Amino acid sequence: MPNGPEAYRPLKELRPVFGHKINDVWKDLGPKVCQLLDSKELLWTSINVVRFKVDRGPVGPVILWIGVVPSTVSSNDACTSANSCLGLLKEFGITNVEVEFRVSIYIRSASSSFLKPVSDLHPTVNIHGPLTAVLGPSIAAEATPHVDGTGVIYLAE
């Protein structure tokens, strides 16, 4: 942890992963990672493949970023599970990926339909605003086309 009069936390930017072998095998690898974490009885909430750029440095390595429910995973369990994930990645010929855990809370949220956008002068604009799809199409599962939502990542330190 930085300290002193001009201390600051390093700025981290989340970056996507392109052109990596993990993208090519994720359809087969992803479910196996889920099964592995379930077999370890981890209360995981999400699994992401990401990269970080710290301050003005280069983009870092590919990371298998696993979200877990707060206060449910010991450091020993995280270490054991991370090593198991690395072994699974190795089975797919991937040796240049790191595994990291983070605290993550997942809340399933969907509505039957988003509201139509309204003018800023409309009396219900404050109600419509948060319940309106704003950036592109909403996301709906194939099995439930009548229920839609959007995917968002919120990071807190």
C-alpha cells in the first residue's frame, strides 16, 4: 500500500483479450473451469478473461479473473484452486495465463422490457431514465427473449 504525502494507488485499466489461444478454446475450457471451481466447493460469482494496464506501463498478461462471494474463500483454498486452474489451462496448451481472485457480488436483475426513451421535459423522465436501454440493444437469453437486461462490470477498491 503506498504511503506518504503524495501517495496514490496505481491506476489500473481493464483491457480486453484479443488474439490469445484462450479465446479459441474458451467454449470447451470455460465449462471445465466452472466444474473445477464447483468441485472445490468455491462460491464463485463470475469468471472473466482480462488484461490490466497499470499506470502508463504496458498491457499486462492475460488473467483468468475469478469473482468469489465475500468472506467465503481462504487464501489456502484460493491458492489450491488457482493451481488447479493453471493445470487445466496447461491441458489446453496454455501456459501464459495468470489466475487471480477478487471479491464479487452477483445480483441477477432483469425486467420484462425496458421503457421507451422520453424527452428531458417529460414529467416521468426521472423514472424512465434508469429503466431505458441507452447504449445499443439490450441483452436477452435465447431461452427467455421476453426478459432482457444489460451486462455491466462495477469495480470498487
